[in-house]
Amino acid sequence: MSTVLEEVATASEAALRSLGFRLGHKSADTWAFTLPNSRPAVRTLRGDRGRITLSEARKRGDQHGGERALLVAPSASPGVISAARLGRWDLLLWDGPEALINGVSYAAVGMGAPADAPRRRDRLGAVAPATAPAPLPPGVAGSRAVSPHGVGHSTEPAPLPHTGGRPAWTRWAVARLLLLRGPQPVGRLSDVLGVSRQAVGRALQQWGGWVHRAPDGAWSAVNGPQLRAAWDGAYSGPGGVVTGWWHPLPPLQQARAAVLVAQREGAWPLVSGSIALRSHGVEPHVDNGPACVLVRTEVDLASAGFQRVELDSATLVLRVPHDPTVWATATPATVAGEAVVITDPLMAGFLAWGDI
């Protein structure tokens, strides 16, 4: 298309602003903007009102001279997303919203949720942005171990078979999404996680009797507490590289300072642990561990006054996780007056127990 459709341009502009991009000069389809890490960029927008498929992306996104293209749409197929993560083209999905620029992901802060979603307040009393995930089933929020006894133990599905090999990130993430967001069709799970529908189908099959498919095609938990207990017993943690840092500030201010440094470096930080649990409205059972921030790449916090220390002396833990799905299920919030993104309640509960 020669000119970005008005409604597509409006949605794209709103999405870019919500992601922390600063817009500059716009000339027809060519837009200049500054990335959240302060780097300038110029892109030619190519998009439409519908979901971008791989064949459409090849036509519109592969560069043939001129400015690099930015594919814009409400959603995209897993193949398009995977290619964008490898840097083949740049992508802006305004339903998230999420942007992939040169293979770097910039995800939503404060948008993408329904207007009637519940609002909550952080510990400082500031209203947090609305968030989309549904509440956890009663009695399971914030608990590392929830017994299935008393909720129909006689009908509990058989234990999951041992699959061996690599960690089952997709399988575990599929269960989290069903617990957090309720019934989901395979296509939606595929889009959120950025994996193929076949991978989602295998994950659902592996959960066996804990999940079921409705006539309309949506998958859901047969019994929320039982699936939660099964996930909790199966999930081995996000893994990755963990570093310890010390700072005299209170934990909330430490997390805020670490997030600002990581945002400047394009490391896409997520606040987790006890701070994230409280933002989700859940009081952690144990609250004497360090603050926890997850990042895509290692970040040096010395510029914010932190000192590198051993983990047993740390007041803040910085983790570069191996589990790539922690970003797919993250949600926007406000911490210490700062708009940030936090891990989902299940992941936050897992990391609130000093799992370092």
C-alpha cells in the first residue's frame, strides 16, 4: 500500500507511544521515532487491519531498497513473529501491543487490556494500569503448593508422563495461560507464546486429563486447583544466569532503579517476586528475600549505585532466565510510582520464595 490507512496509522501511533517510543517526523508511510533505549530509527509502515500471515510478510517486509519496513497489524502468525525475532523484518502488533525492532522485543506498559478490566493499587497507593488476565481460581493465588485433596481427589488425572530432554517451556506456559486467562483457543495460545499451533497442540496433549476442549474449540482447565497443583509440581523454574546486587534503598525503590537502567539498555525488565505478587493483590507468605528483576540480557547496575555482591548478601537479584515464556504472560503495573511490567502471579509466586 502506498499510504497507511488512517485507522491503521492511528492504532500504530497509539501502540508505539504506549511502548515508550517517541514519535518524530512522519511523511506518508515513513515515520521517524526514538526507541525506548534512546536510539533513533526510521521505518516505512506496511500493514492492514487483519492478521499478518507469512506470505504477506514476505511481500511487504522483505527490503528492496529504501527504509526498512515496519509491519503493523493487530496480530501475526507464529512464523511472522519468529522471523521478526531473528531480525528479518520489524513488527508492531497493536493488540498486545508489542514491537520487535531488529530482533529486540518491546512489550506493553499499560495498554492492551479491556476498558472494564479491574484496576488495582500498588503499595504506594498509585492506580496501576488495567490488566487482562483473569484472577486465579479461589484458594490457589500466591501458593507454591496447593493440594488437590478436597477438590475431587478421586477424579484427579494420572501424573504427567516423564518427557525428558529439554525443559518444557511451552507446556508449562500453556497451563499458566489457561489458569490466568481462562478458556483459550489453540490459535490464541499460539499467538501469545509465539510458537506453532502444533507445539501448542502437543503441550495440551501432554497435560492430558487436566485440560479439555469445549465444542467451540476453546481449551480450559478441567479443575483449576488441580491444574495449578500439577503445574507447581512440574515447573522447574525459569533457570538462567543470576547475579546479586546490594543497595541501601528499600526494595521497591531498588526495583524501580534497576528497571530504569535495564529499560535504557533495551533489556526489557520484568519485576517479579514479592513486589509483583503485591501488585497482583496477593500477600506473599514469605517476604524476607531480595527484590527480583528479570531481564533479557545482563545489565550492569553500578551506574544506579548498586554494588555487585554474592547472592546470600544481595538485596536485589537480577536474573536472565532461560524460560522465554515469562515475557508472554507478563502484565503491566505500577511499582514505586513507575509504570513497569511484572511477571504473572504464578511466576511471581514461584520467585517470591527466594528461588535463586
